[in-house]
Amino acid sequence: MKTNILKTAFLLVFALTFASFTTLLNKEVKVKESTITWKGYKVTGSHEGTIALSDGTLIFDGNNLTGGNFTIDMTTINVTDLEAGKGKEKLEGHLKSDDFFGIENHKTASFNITNVSGSNGKFKVKGDLTIKGKTHPTTFDMMVTKDQATATLKVDRTKYDIKYGSASFFDNLKDKAIYDEFDLNVTLKF
């Protein structure tokens, strides 16, 4: 009986000691200092702009990234390659419409990290991206320094029911076709 009690006590002390060395740390993303830029491509050129985070958290075990989640404010879609009065407002309105991101019914998008591999500030991140209520897995590389994380990823908009101008779904678009993938360049400050 004493042996069992001693074994149990030893295991409990060992477990508590181990747990104290493996503390997860949540780091809140500073959304005002962080940036997300986007670039969409069409046959005749491209457009680019910004979009803002509503909130975000990165989870670390020591210096290793282990998780995180983010909410993107879709109402902040901004076109930066056009000037006011030169098509900027029209393109922003179109991107916010049901043809594209449908912000009236989908004011936010989200990304939840499901798996991370790597070390020394270089990580392969897997997660679930939700746009317009549709969720699909995505994978990308992320670099993490002391107080910043950066990533570049490609998103296939057609997976999220954004088919407007897609040659994958419509014939005879010619020079009006818009490519299915767009780029996101993310810099997170924490």
C-alpha cells in the first residue's frame, strides 16, 4: 500500500514538474500595427490593396509556434493601386458585393491554425481558412522573430464560392477573365 502511495506521489510530482516547463504562451496580435495586403490578378493586369484584422492570437511553447487564430474584418477591403475618383470606389464596392466577398452577410473571415511543424523561427503552418462561411484547409510557410510573424499565401477564391470572372467556370471571358488565385502577404506584430 505504501509503495503504491509513493509511486502515485512520485508520478504527481513528476507530472507537475514537467507541466511547469511546458507552459503555453498566448501572444495577442497588435491589430493596428499588423498588415494584410492582397493582390488579385486578371488577364490584363492586377489590383492590390489592404484588409484589416479584427483580432488575433499566436500560441507558443517556448520559442516554437504551436497554434493561433485570427479574425479578418472583410468590411475594410481597400484598393490601394487606384486613386479616388478613378475607379477605386467602384472596385471596392464590387469586391464587397455578392459577386466577390458578400460582406453584407459575411462581415468577417477567419483562420485557425490546426498544425505547426518546424523550429528556429521557420514554420510550416496548416490551418482552416473560412471565407463566406466556407472552410478549407491551407498550408504556408511562416517566419517568426522576437515580436513579428510574416507569411505569404495563395488563396483559390473559387473554393469559397467566389466565381465571378473565373475562366474555370465561364467560357468566352477572353481579356475579362480574373485568375482564381490571389495573394495575401501578412505581417503580424505581437
